[in-house]
Amino acid sequence: MKLSIRDLDLVRQRVFVRVDFNVPLKGGVIGDDTRIRASLPTIRYALDQGGTVVLASHLGRPKGKPVPDMSLRPVADRLADLLERPVLFATDCVGSEARGAVTEAHGARDRKLVLLENLRFHPEEEKNDAAFAQQLAELADRYVDDAFGAAHRAHASVEAVTHFVKRPAAGLLMEQELQYLGHALEAPERPFVAILGGAKVSDKIDVIQNMLGRVDRLLVGGAMAYTFFKARGIDVGRSLVEDEKLEEARQIEASAAKSRVQFELPVDHVVTDRIEPGTINEVLPIASSAIGNRMGVDIGPATIKRYEAAIADAKTVVWNGPMGVFEIEAFAAGTSAVARAVAAVKGTTIIGGGDSIAAVKKAGIEDRITHISTGGGASLEFLGGRTLPGVAALEEKR
């Protein structure tokens, strides 16, 4: 178990919190503030304990140089609204601007909150540069990592910085992520059902292989299913396929059979000739050659019934990836049905990945999910059995 922010003395301390504020931002407008809201418990806790909170995050991929459209300033404004208190914004994350903002906040009677500018405006961040990490550490008396979404990256603010601070600890969100995902892997209530969708098998091979020895049922949907179908020799028309992964798909099916895992692929699907609203579509059995030059874009009604039945009595469910092109209403039925089925489970339900989260929100059932993971790539790597640098760098609780 990792050291927690609750194990640290924060009174009159500068508490450097690595958060994940990598939110969708266009024209200075935040499209979804879920990740900001997810950090609020840790921020409030540190402030309530008498600490001066210094927040650091990346946003987008500015490639090591300042990009005005990727500034965190709009995030500072949203954060101030959510917390109903001022947020001091530093126009850099290191150097005199950062030091000055932290000094001003720390010296104030009512300790302020500081948000540093985008870490990735400096190329050293993604290079896990020790000198850059040391500059970040100089802004802190305590270091807390609450950015599970960045925990799979060995970056300066995530990994190297922990070598320059005492007792690096997990924030409340990080703690929650590790608790739920760890419990699902190590001690799940059964039946344990994993649902994997999305476009590519390659994104989830490690997860599938790691899950085969742990789950009772594995349900596959989305475009990734077509790589399995082609590996079986089934005509998939113009459906998305990773030809270089066909042999791995065959091996996964063989491993599932050997592990006695209930491995489910769609039995029918919605096909169309174009992925656009208003196009003509048809439901076909998976093996039907009538697909012609069309492509699969959603699971069909027979598959929905099978998957609902497989989910109904589950006690633990992990879901990552949609069942189809759910952004288009005509191709959203499968993903919506799975979302409702997961929400009805009387047990622990964990959802990860931006598309799955969007689907749950669209269905209006996010309050019925036990845990919504903020870490897309990180949650996949964790479920795939990989060691996450940002987690490994935190101190173990004695």
C-alpha cells in the first residue's frame, strides 16, 4: 500500500500536487471538467490541513515549447469557480515566475492556491530530466501525486521529482484508483466480467492476456472484434482490422479456451457503407457474406441480449471501450445498452477510457457506477499488469 497524503503533516507546508488537468480545451473553453473535479477532494484536503497548494499539470502536446492555446490559465479560472476561492496562476512552472507565485501564496494570511503553467512547455518534462525535476522539487516541502492519468509516463513531474523530495505520497484520487483497480485484479467478487471495446486489439492485448487468468467472462465489442473474426476466416468487408495482429488474436482465443474463460464475440452487427449520420444501415449475422463492401459499426440486437445476460449476475465489472461508433446515434445502441447493463449491476463497477466515460454520461447513469477511472492509458496498462512509473515512485506505507 502506498503512502497517502493523509499520512503527511501539511501544516504550513508547500504541498506540490501533480494533478491531471489534461482537459479538452478549444478557444479557451473547457469541453469537459471531469478531471478538474476529480482532483478537488485532494486539493480541499491539503488546504484544510493548512498547506499551501502548488498544482502542476500538462495539457495537450505542445512539444516542449509554449503554445498559447494550451495554456492552463482557463483551468485556473474554472478551478477558482469550483472551489469558490482565488487561484493564483504562475506563467511558468519553474524559474522566477513560479518561485514568486509560490512565495506570494505561502506568505499570505489566507493561504492561496497556485496553478503552474503547462509542464510540457518545457521539453525536459517528457525527458524525465533530473535538473528540471529538481527545480520543481524546490517549490515543495511535500510531494503528492494525484495524476493517475499520467502515472504510466516516466516524466519529470511524475518520476524524477520523487528523487528530490521526502516521502512522496499518493493523493486521494490516486489512492482511489489503485484501490479499485487493484481490488479488481487481486480479489474480485465473482462472477468477474471484463468488457473491452474500441478500435484496436493492439491497444488492449496486454489487458486481454492479463485478464484471461482472472475473469470469468470476457466480452469483446467495437472494431477490435473484427481482427478476431478475420483471424477465424470470416468475411468482414471493409471493417477495421489489424492484419498484423491476426496470429495474436488466434492465440488469445486459444488461451481463453484453455483458461476456461467465457470469451464472447458479437454474433450479429450493424453494417453500413459510410460512417456518417443518416446513412442506410442493416443488421446482419456476423458470418453473413451480405456485408459485401460495407463495414461493421455496432453490435446487433442479438449480441446486446447475450451481453446483457452475461453482465446481469456479475459482482465485479471492468469496462473499457465502446461497442461501436457511438458518437453517431444510429450506431450507439450497443454501447448504450452495455452502459445501462453495467449500471444495473449489484456489485463493483469500474469504467475507464474517455469513450466509455462519455457513453456513461450520455446515458445519464454515471452516478450509478462505483468508480470512473480518469486514467485511460494508465488504467489499461495497470489492468495489463504493467508497473506504472508514477506509482512505483511513491513511497510504500510502513
